[in-house]
Amino acid sequence: MQPSAARLQVVGFGPAALGIPIAADRAGSLDALMRDGCVFLDRRGRNEWRSLDYDICSNSAAGDFLAGLAPDGRLRAALRSPEGRALQVDPDQPVALRLAARFLARTAREVADYTVRFDRAHTLFGTAVDHLRHDADGLFHSCDTRGRTLALSRSAVIAVGARPRAGDDGGPWFTTSEAVLRRERDAQCARAVGAGTPIRVLGGSHSAFSTVGLLLREWGDGLRPGQIRVEARSEILVYRPGRRAASAGGPSGAGVATVDPETEPLHRFSGLRGESKTVYRAVVHGTEPRVRLLRHSEEADPATPPLTIAATGYRARRLPVLDASGRPLFPPGEAAVDANGRVLDGGGRPIPGLFGIGLGHCSPLSPTSGDGGYPMAAVNVFHGRTASRIVAQL
């Protein structure tokens, strides 16, 4: 006999996934969701929550990490935690990302602890979901590699996170900005600096120039002129506060701040800001001789194999969704979602009851935003508009 289906299961328990309980709490419906059945599944152990644990300054203001939580809601203890109070000291300024990561980890613990109060709510750590199956009755099964059902629900949210777009090419002198910023490649970076090995940073984003900033901060005294080479394939944008997006249909200004017309969350990822902007300007103005910005027509010196650090963005982790016959409901790759967070099938139609949130599953901006359809990928957006729209449809 098939067990009773929960109202919702969320595959993944990272920053974006937290938007679902945060939005439900904000709407006053968290208890009802938990009573009806809500299951979170995460492949990591309870004490392995390290999302956004990067040793750099954030590209968002401190208040963005707090904005979604209701001050009088069920999860209010996170706001009153030492991490929450620290973020409130200067909410309009960027903050150490590791502080924001500790706050989000605290929020995750609050959610996990809250689920235990309800018979039909669970947070399943150390649970790897291989695929989702959408059966003939419209129910979602999260399945392991042997096809066994881990959770059963009427609706499901894919929130499995993302991985760096650049994979390891197998060479000993290749890594990603994520590994460097997590301080997992300190020995490798120190050896490269000490040996005078060229350090090649691929990309022109916040991650790229934050990586450069970390190299300068930690090993700057040993770096030679031009030893770090930044290769940006596209235009480098600089955030300019106080500017709004260009009118719909027109070109978007470089580094504009985009405001959603419904909830007005500021999307702060349209360009470098804070420390990454400071590093970039020093390089461009010639006041940072240890870093060279290569143009499209220039080539790095091939004489010495460089330490290559890829900072070329992220790609959503894949979670196959199969129909009752085992056929994929959409092609392999990143799931497409509409403006309401609904996952679309191969024909562009919403799959009933299935949603996506997080990097690679971002709702596009409305045509009136004027930002050229740039996806709003930021914690305040995931916890705000995107999560609210999903919760309203459950």
C-alpha cells in the first residue's frame, strides 16, 4: 500500500531551498505546510552545511541576507542570533561572506529543528536523490540509485544547487575560484607564487576579481609584476549605486541596479562592487602592477605552464525527472523555469506541481525591467519574490 503523500518535498537544503520555509513563514502558512507534510532532502550530513563559505567580501549588502525573514515569524530566532545581529550592524554595506554563510547555516538549523515538531515534516540529511519520478497519479517520488522511493509528495521543488562551470581538465595546475575562495588550494597558490609561476584567472566576474584580491591579500609580497593575468571573455561591468535599469527594449546600462516592480528587491549582481571593484579599478588604472588584464587579442606566455583558476560561473546540478514509464520529462541539462518558478517540460509546458529555485533555476526578469532578461540570482531574490510565487502555488 502506497504511503500517504506529503504536500511538498524539497530536494536540496542550501541557501535557495531555505527560501521555501522562509516565504511560507512570511505568509503565515509555515505551520500549515508542515502539518500537511514537508520533507527536505539533502545529500550532505547535518554538520556539513558549508554553502557560500568563501573567504571574501559579499557582492550583496548585509541586509539582503536578512530581508526575507519575518521579524515576528517562526524562524525569528535566526535574526536574534549573534550572526543575525552582526549582519544588522551595517545592513547597507557588503559583509564578510563567511559571516553571511554562518547566518544561513543558523537559519538552516532553525528550519531543521522546526520540522521535528510535526509528525509529517522531516529534514533528511545524508540522503542522496538520484532522480525524481512523476507517477501516473501526479505524485512525485524522490528515488535513490536503485529506484527506491525516499519521499513521496504532491508537489516538489528542485533546489540542488550548482557547481562551477569549468571542470577539472586533469592537469595539476588547474583549479576553480570556488576551491581557492574556500581556502582549499592555499598550498598550490603558495607554491605558484614562490616559484614565479604565472597565475591565470579566467573570467571577469565578482568571483574572478575576488580571487585576485585574495591572492594579493595572502601572498602579495611574493608576487612579481604581471604574475597574475586576468582573462575576461566578455565585458566587465561595474555596479554604480543609484542607477536604475534602462527602459524596456533599450540597452541596459553597465552595472545597473535592477529593482523588481512587485517586491522591489535590489538585484546586486549586475557588476563588480565592494572589494572586487576596488581591485579591478586598481588594475585598470595601472596602480596594481602585479596584475595584468589581458585583452581578447592578447595571449598568455605559453613558456611556463600557468596555474589556471577558472572563475567562469556556475551550472545547476542535474536532477533527472522521469515520467511513470521512465522517460525524461525535459532534456538533460539545466531545467528551464517560467516566471513563476514552474519547471517546464521538453515542449515548454509547466510540469504540474514541479518547481525550481536557485542558481540555474532562476526566473527571468519581467520585460519591463529593462535588464535584458538577466536572471536575478541573489539570496534576497530567492528568499523573496521567487520563493513567494512558488509557495503561493503549493
